[in-house]
Amino acid sequence: MTNLAKILKKNKEQYAKIIIEEMGKPLAQSYAEIDKCVRLCEYYAEYAESFLGDEIIPTEFSKSFVLKSWNSGFQLLLFEL
């Protein structure tokens, strides 16, 4: 995760251009998305061990699912790690 944060920082402009082209976000929002991903990577790197355990959350259904936003592509990738 630390290495991914470094890669995101190094290639921030290139990735922001992809976000602009693929999703039509303004430049400032594209940079902000990459910056948020860097912070997420650094956070996950620091706290990964505590996140590895299973967490069962009882609901009234046999299975429950979490829905995620579709228009933050880079963030979606990180949430799936």
C-alpha cells in the first residue's frame, strides 16, 4: 500500500487526466480524488492488520450487500482491496 501511494503521487497528473477523459471531472476534483486515494493507501498501510479479521454484522436478511459510488473510479479500486 505504501508503494501504491508513492506511485499515485508520482503519476498524479497522468491519472488526473484519465479521470478527466473517462469521467468528465474537473481538474481540481481529479487531483482531489488521487490525493484521497494516496491518503487511503497510507491509512490502509498503517492499519491493515486490524482490518484483516472478519466482521459479521447481523441483519434481518440472509445476505446483505454494500453499494458503492460508481463515479470515483480510483477510489473504488482501493475500496476493493
